[in-house]
Amino acid sequence: MKKVENFIVEDNKVLNPHCFLLKLKSPVSLEDVKQGQFVNVEVKGVQDRILRRPISIHDVDVEEGYLYLVVQKIGKATKELSGVKKGETLSIVFPLGNGFELKGEKPLLIGGGVGTAPLYLLAKQFHRKGIKSNMIIGARTNEQLFLTNRYNAVCNLSISTEDGSVGEKGLVTQNSLMNSDFDVIYTCGPTPMMKAVAMMAQQMGKTCYVSLENRMACGIGACLCCVNENKEGHNVCVCTDGPVFDSKEIW
């Protein structure tokens, strides 16, 4: 069930020149929050931003009541959000969308840029089941990476940077973990990257789940801003039907 609550900012941590991590205390239980879902955050002080800002869920601590969001500064709203301080409140609609199902015994997770953020909770949930995922994180340079120690604690992590500044040089599809033994792929990041990953998965006969990052406005399927056409030519609403889809349904 969707809720609208005022979360208290516990911490706002700079991760790199582009991203920051919000640690938010919830006034209600977070037990309904699922890996791969997102929230809609109200950003005050931005006159031309009436609607809330959709942000994927990075992590959740149900026992302590904390929600974690990795946010990329890409516009006025997110830049305004980067300035929130401890003790301030944020109005949040949650949980939104359909997330990742825990399928497979040998999952491979592939994230690009800030699309890496929602894969942490997925890797952690697999880890709690006794499954240590393989994971590839891709970025242009080491400057775009964040929280790699956290990921490495719950999965077997390999990094690809296009300039070779960290890890293997090249794209995620060229990473050596693509040759590992896996039975399912989960990916989130830039659309060209996900399409390339999905194509490789289909060629290998593997199931691939993609988390689409279409532009969203309302987050509840009313405005149809995030509509995407599937392979059958029908429209699907990313914020309600997704954001997670089997890649064969989309491409």
C-alpha cells in the first residue's frame, strides 16, 4: 500500500562530485519496501518543479527504520535536494513500482552510473538467502563510482571503467564476469547499456531483467509521461507496470 510520510533527514553524505547519499528515518514501518522499487520525493524551493522527484531505493533497514537513497545531481530539484541538512523533513510517497523478484541461484547484476544504486538492495537480499551474486559496476571514470566497499561486502564485485582508471578497462559487456557461470541477469543503467546486456543475454539463452529509467512525473500511472512501447506494440507504464521488466517483453 502506498503511503505519504514525512521522513527525517539523518545524514546527507557526498559520494562523488555527481551523487550524494540520503539516510532518512521513517515514522512508519518499511517492511513493505522491496528491492527495485522507487519513491517520489517532494522538493521544496524549486518553483518550476511542481511534481515530486522519483528516486530509486538504494537500501532499507527495516529493523532500525532507515531508508537510503542515492541521488544524482542532474537538475534544479536534485541540486536543491543535495542541500538538505540533518533534522529537516522530506515528504515521500512510497513504495512505488514493481521491483526485482529473487530468481536464479547464480545471478549476475550489472549496473551503470547511478543505475547501480538500486542493485545494492537486490544483492543484499540474495546474500541473505545465502547466494553471493556476481556484480559488474560500470562507469566512465573512477570519479563516478560510489560505495564500492558496500557492494563488495554482499557480492563478488568487478568494476569496469571506460578509461581504465579502476578495474577492467572497457564496457560492462566486455567485463570478464560476462564469461562466468550465471543463470539470470539483472541490470539497471543507461538504456544503450541495458539493451546491449539484454542482447547478450538473449544470445546466451539467459533471462534478463531490466529496470527502466524513463522520465516520470506522477509516479502512479496517471500522467502517462513514462509510457514505453513493448515488443507487441502495446504501451506499458514504467512507473506502475515496471520499472522492472523481462527484457524480452521490451526489446
